[in-house]
Amino acid sequence: MNSTYKIYFTGVGGQGIVRVSTIIGEAAMRKGLNVVMSELHGMAERGGMVTTEVKIGDSSSAIIQDGNADLLFAMEPVEALRSLKKVGPNTSAVVNSAPIIPFTVSLGIDTYPAIPEIIAELQSKLRNLFVIDALGLARKAGDTITANIVMLGAAAAIPGFPVERELLLASIKGTFPASTIGINFAAFESGYETVFHKISR
């Protein structure tokens, strides 16, 4: 891999952004790689934006310069759009297709773009875009709360991802209660297989 692999995570409060970035960081450390991470919590308690920046490899600062992310990991479609300043010509992206409608939209203050419009905008900026129905896959795995682990599996299948799936699974096993490991493993594999098959076509 390059000397530093840079991942920009974005989503809203309650989607497990910080948890999944920590799992990746722990797995990278199991591999003996340096990891630096920064977190920005917006109005997370109200479903506001949450972002995390992770660098794996040779770096002392977690801040990712605009246009320099290797991977955009977006748990929410509009939050992916808001993060486009971080992407460059070689950035890959995994984006959860399930929207979380802000309360301001419910109150009629704002509007939420149509999902096809969001995807078209993302496609115009990203050559390596993988849109994942993480919520649907998590439901099939046994619990919608595992959508972030579905996305983790999807990210792990992207060429160049710096941490092997076995290390990520070991990190998952060390993170969650034993009773939930089967569901989390199933969620991870469903995301991994979805992207792997898209790449293999």
C-alpha cells in the first residue's frame, strides 16, 4: 500500500461511525501499522453529522487534506455529498443508499434530494463508487443495527484497502458481545461479497 492510507468517514449520530473507524484502527494496529484518528461530533444526539478521519501508515496528523482521501466511507447519502471536497480523482467510495431524513425536512424547513439525483452527483465526481443497500443487507443478516458492519465489509473488498478481512473480523470479535458475533460476521460478509462481485464482473 501507499505509505499512508486515508479514510474519511461520515454519517449521522447513531449510525456507528466512530465504532467502525475504531474497529479498522484496531485491526491495523494488529497488523503493526501506525494509526491516527480524529473525530468530529456534530449534533449527534439529534441525528446530526458525525465524521471521523483515519490515517493508516506514516502520519502524525489525522486531518485529511481536501482532495486527498483514499476512501470515502459514507453511512448516509446526503452526508456523502457534503464530503465531496475530501475526494480526488483516485478516491474510492462506499455509500449507504438508505437516507436518514433530518427533522428539519420533517418540519418542512428543508428538502431532501431524490436518491437517484444524489447518486448521479456522486458518480460524476467518483470513478470508484459503490452504492450499498446496507440497511437491507443488515436486515437479512439479522439486525439493522449492523449496517455499519455491512459497510465495513464493503470497504474491505475495495482493492488497496490496507487491512485484511481476517484482521477486521478478529477486531469485530473483540469488540462485540459473543452473542452478536454471528450476526456481525454475516453482515460483514454480505457487504464484502456485494462489492467483490461488482468488482469481479
